Amino acid sequence: MHEVGLMQEMIEVLRRSVQENGLEKVSRVRLVVGKMTAALPQALSFAFDVLSAEEPWLEGAELEIEERELRARCLSCGEEYAVPEYHFVCPRCDSRESEIVSGRELYIDFYEGS
């Protein structure tokens, strides 16, 4: 379950930012997670619940997770399309030459605190 390791790193990034900004408590955290990261939102949420219980500055914080679908742009015709089950074929021209435009994201979008 690599989500625990990912969440440990996210919490460490949050900790540094909270300290740099002179905050004492975080009330809400929003993560953006692309489908291609293979990080399961439910597992991330579970890891956050377990790990945040050990951090007084995260006590009661709400975690929001925005999932980003896997999208590609055809290098032949420029069509941007959702990629079903890693099947990179342009629905307009049937080209297999595409570049990924979203779905690899894994970052803290924002957090709220005081």
C-alpha cells in the first residue's frame, strides 16, 4: 500500500509549509490525484486519517481529494480526449501518437489553517 508512504510525504510537506507560515492548525487539505498515479483515493483518505491522528496540528482536518482523469492530445490531429483503460487511440483519426495532458498529477492543491 504505497498510499501510506505518499501520505507521509504529503504530511511532511504540509508540516514545513505550516511552520513557514506560522500556523498552528490545519482544518482542510485538498489533494489532486491523477488516475495514472495508481494512488487510490480511499487508501489515501484512510492513510490521512491514521497519520493525522498522530499530529495535533492536523486533528480534525478534512481531506478533499480531486481525481483527475487520464487525458491525452493526439499528435496527428490535435484532438484532446479521455483515455479509456490506457487505450491511447485518438477517437477522431485513430492515431496512436498522443501525449498525456492530465492524469499524472499528485499534489497538494491548497490547505486552510489558522
